[in-house]
Amino acid sequence: MTAPLIEARGLIAGYGRSPVVRDLDLVVGPGEVVCLLGANGAGKSTTLLTIAGALPALGGEVDVLGAPVGHESAHRIAQRGLAIVPEGRGLFYRLTSAENLRLRRHRKSQVTIEEVLEIFPAIKRLMDRRAGLLSGGEQQMLALAGALVADPKVVMIDEMSLGLAPIIVEQLLPTVRRIADERSIGVLLVEQHVVAALGVADRGYVLAHGQVVASGSAEDLRRDAELLEASYLGDQKAIVAAESEHLL
């Protein structure tokens, strides 16, 4: 059995002493695309920040690449092979595309910028253009390319579709699947476009009010439309009813 790249056990995460996420169990393995779904405020971004070491866990355990996160800095966790594409894309908007990629690629990386540009050919003609002048879709491609040139073993992507037209999202999500398949990179994907995300994912977890209310294969979650809808609407009674029916 392949060791997980990310494993959370009973994770409690939040800000100060206020928990936002409670008792979260989550696993991401090599070559897997795993979705973390739920309405705004469900705790998805908080979970990513805690796994990345940007927020200290309030309880439970998190292992990244076989080692506990504990009090390890986000920088050290990134050096071990965790990359994150944040909700704001994390680009230097006054720098060119080429400069953004050179900054993200560290000396020990086995991945070249040229290799990454083969995955995102649309960026090739934009290398001399400042990131702030790119379209939203181009910026997101550059952000994903920046994560890959760091030669990660696992990538976390927070709301890739934010501000993008659905047709652009439908083009980018299969690229995420390709990255996982061809490079055995684990991907933890937070995404609002539920149907499109589950179309490329292996498994998923649904968060509501900081707790997992459903998990399973992407196919099973697609079939459980009632529970997904209740989770996004924040209807606790409907969530309980849908969970009960799911267990029968």
C-alpha cells in the first residue's frame, strides 16, 4: 500500500482558540485528485492553510510527506515537496511570467521551465508580459505552472475557478488530472464547480459547518446530489436526512 502524501487524523483547525474545522480525517495519495467541497465558510481554506503549516492545528494530527507538520514552518514544508496555489493565485503581478516562474523554481528542482510550458503552451507567448496584464485564465495557468516548477510531490489548489468563465474551468480541470496521472503528483482541490471537479477527481470530502458530512468516490458523490445540495445551502436538517438515507 502506497504511503499517503497528506494525512489528517481528527484535525481541529481554526483561528486563535476558535475552531472552524472539527475532527477532520482526510487522505491524499500519489497520483490522486481529491476534492474538498462545501459552501463558503465551511472550513475548506482553513484546512489547506493548516496542512501547509500557515496555521497551527488546534488539535489532531497532520502528516505531510510522511512527517508530522507540528510546529514546522510553512517554508520547510514547501521545501519537502508541498506546493499550494492560493485563492488569490499568489503571483507577483508587476513581474513578467518568466520572472514569476524563475522565482518559484528552486535550485534543486528536477523540473525545467521548458517542461512546464509544454503542459501550459498558452504561457509560452506570454513570457515577457507582466502577470498583472494577463487574463484571469492565463494568470491561473501561470499560478499552476509556478507550482509545478518547484517540483512538488503534492499540490493543493484553492478555488482555481474563482473569477473564471466556466469554459476556462472546463479546460483547466483536465490539466489538473493530467498532472496527477503523468507525474504521480497528489492533488487536493478546493473547488466551487462541484460537477466539473468531481468529473476529474478520484475521491472527495464534503464539509458543512466545519465537519465532514460525506466522503467517498467521485462517482458516489455525484450520485448523492441531494446531500451535496443541502451542504452548499447549509440546510442542517436536510444534511442529516440525506446522510441517513445514504447509510441505509
